[in-house]
Amino acid sequence: MWESVKSTTHLIIDKKYNWQATPHKKDTMNMRKVRMMYSLQGSIESYCVAHDGKTVTMFERVFDVMLMAHQKLGYACDVKKNKNTVNDDLIYYGVP
């Protein structure tokens, strides 16, 4: 149920983004692992799932996140600067 879009990313798709934080006895081990790895915080729609204090974005919104970082840097072409801006300045987790 909670598999990543690709094995090299931590992005999740929109329909799997909204999940329940309360554990159930019939949960699979994969779901238990997800609950240990991610947490729910905040109440803004599409910005609730977090990992180590960073927001986990949806696969459908990753372009918007990368565009924000690119604009913040003044359209810099350096991949490492863009990645650091996404992770450190915009505080997103798992954006490739």
C-alpha cells in the first residue's frame, strides 16, 4: 500500500498521502514501518506527513517544490545547490 513511486525516491502518490495514524491489529508490517518512519503534524492539507521534521511531498507536487527552489536561487543551474535548497531551506524530505 505505501510503496514509493520509485525505489530511489521517498515520494508517495496523492491517494496514499492521507493515512490514519492510529495503529490497528490487522496492519501489515509495511504499514507499521511507515508509521514508525513518518508522522502526522500540522493541519494544512497536503502538508501533514513529516519525516525527521521535514515535510514529505506528494509525487504530483514535486515539480512545484523544485520550481520554488529554482526560483529562490535565481534560476541557478547547479544541481547540488537546488537539492540543498529543497532539503534545508524549504525543508522537504525525499525530493530527488
